[in-house]
Amino acid sequence: MAYQESITLATHGRGTRDINGEVARIVASSGIETGICHLFLHHTSASLILCENADPSVRSDLETILRRLAPDADPSYSHTLEGPDDMSAHVRSILTQVELSIPVSRGRLALGTWQGIFLYEHRTHSHRRTVTATVIGQ
Amino acid sequence: MAYQESITLATHGRGTRDINGEVARIVASSGIETGICHLFLHHTSASLILCENADPSVRSDLETILRRLAPDADPSYSHTLEGPDDMSAHVRSILTQVELSIPVSRGRLALGTWQGIFLYEHRTHSHRRTVTATVIGQ
Amino acid sequence: MAYQESITLATHGRGTRDINGEVARIVASSGIETGICHLFLHHTSASLILCENADPSVRSDLETILRRLAPDADPSYSHTLEGPDDMSAHVRSILTQVELSIPVSRGRLALGTWQGIFLYEHRTHSHRRTVTATVIGQ
């Protein structure tokens, strides 16, 4: 059995947005008891991450490290036409990934106690981002 | 068809542990001949990686690079309450990922010759880590 | 339903190769309308990435950043027997991943407008790389 649904989410500049509620609702709609829920972001300058969800400073420290690994406006970039945050956003997206799967057990997302699913916007301006969830199992 | 099983594994401080045997056993139990085996770690300060499994120095050099990319006790961290290795562990977990899928062919994991599956503990103390394997296919 | 096919692709030293065409053909062969297409690279010194596919300078800038994060011939490496680009290739492979899944909708890969699937060779010499695609769904 495969159930698929796409959602579009607004982001408000660089930062994370918790999407557990949206994903949990899709898993419930699927009627699938045992399987996986695959999430796919249809963009190359944002990510989907699993991150500690209790202390927001974990996400701000993560941001600090990503800025260091893939700086905005790095003098080495040749892809600069779309702004100082575009090439860095592509690198951040590739290092942190745009797709992931989560087990579904007894009809629910089987996340760890401290695991949250976050849409991570890497561009400095607001965007609308589309995520497709595919729930597969029985 | 979907088969699911969770296992709990002890880690002994920062470092990798080969889990091929445990995963191969679950795939055999599933009875699935063609499909994928999805592995999911229910934690945010350890990882699941596919890494060269012949020379252990590959994993020690990887550790050297990860320490550089996400240093312990970085002066920029504000999430410091859980120890100098906690925030670095979260970043390492996000850069290296906590979930992955491997093809199942003729009832077995279809890994490359030099590919090993490793549970990578990023905390400096020992932990118990839970992995859920979901085998989907026919 | 699960459909599986492996393909072997030539690479010509470090760099990316667009494999959308090969993957689209496999999805069409599968006959699956709704589900996911899982891609798995059976190697530890190359990657599969989703990257902006319009401007090739995005990929050359990505290369610049990866060279910085995982340098060739880093003096700290102890795994040096297979050449100055081997240990860096293993790190690059782990940071960028060797497997990914893409939704299949109405019998086709549901990629974003600017998303391309690339095989990324991290070794400086040419290789033959095997990718297994598993399409699961209905």
C-alpha cells in the first residue's frame, strides 16, 4: 500500500520550522500501520532535518556551524547572480539533505523522544516550500 | 509486505560499531526477497553511516575531520548544559544522518564489497541506542 | 510491488554526472504509479546528490567547498596508501550520502523544477560505479 500527499509550507527567512504535526496528520490519513513515511522537499536551497527538539539553542548553534562550513558570499563562489545566500544555501541543502524516511509503527511516526522533524530554510528571504510525503507499508 | 524490528545496541563512548550482522539477521527474518531495508536511529547525537570497512584508519581519519567540522566545546555554542560533546554530537549527527536504506536482493542486503554499516556514537560516554529496521518489498 | 534494476556508469575523474535519464527510464520500466524510487550507490568514495541543475557553476562551487571541508592529502590522514584523494573521497561520500529516495507520482519521478540527480565521483581517476534502483509502490 502506498499513500501520497503533498503540502506547501511558508518559511520566513533562514531558520527551522517544526513540521511534526503536518507529517503526523498525513501518516494518520494513510491508514498504514507498519512501514515507512518518506518525506521529500522539492527544492535545492532548503532541507529536511531530524534534530533535538527540546532546546531551541541546538538549532541556533547548528546555524552557527553551517554558516561556518558554507559561508554566505564566499569570495570563491562563481554562482553569485541569485544573491549572497544562494550558493551557501545549495551547499547547506546538500550537506543536510532534502529527503528522509521515518518508521511507521502501530499507525504512528516512530520518532525518538527528542527527535523533531524540521523544514530548514537556508535562504534569507521567505519562500513557499513543497514537501511530498509517501507512506508505504501495510 | 513490511517487516519491522527494533534492536538496542550498547556503545562505548565516541566511535563506530559495525552492525552488519544484526541488520543481515533482520533481513533474513523478514522473508523479503526484493525491496529495501530502512534503518532508523531514534537519537540525535549518534549516526548510522555506510563506510569503507576494510581499513579501520578510514574511520579514525573520518573522526579527525568531524572533530574539525563540529568541534567539542566550541566557544560559539550556547547549548552547553549537557556537556562539551553534546552540541558537537548533534551537528555530527545531522551532517552524517541517522537513517538510511539499503537494497534487498535475493533475500540479502545488497551492499558493495567495501561497504559496512556502522552505528557511530558521537557522545564521549557510553549509551544504549535503539535502531528500528523496516524491510519493505516482496 | 517492488521492481529492482542495477546500472553501471562510467565516471571520468572527480566531478558530477547527471543520471536523471537513466533513473527516469527505470521508473517507467517498473510500471509503478505511486511510491518511491530508492537509489543506492555500492561504493564508499562517490555519492548520489540532488543538486540545482540549471547552472553548472553551482556544482563547481560545491566542489570548492567540499575540497575545503575534506582536503586531499590532509597531513592528519593515516589512511594514505590508496592515494591522496582516497581518504578525502570517503569523507565526501559520508557527508553527501550514497543513497536517496525520490517520490514516484503518476508513474514518474516527482522532482522539483531545479532538482537534478547526480552521481558525484570523488576520486581523481575514472571508475565504473554501480547504482541499484528499487521502485516500491503500487
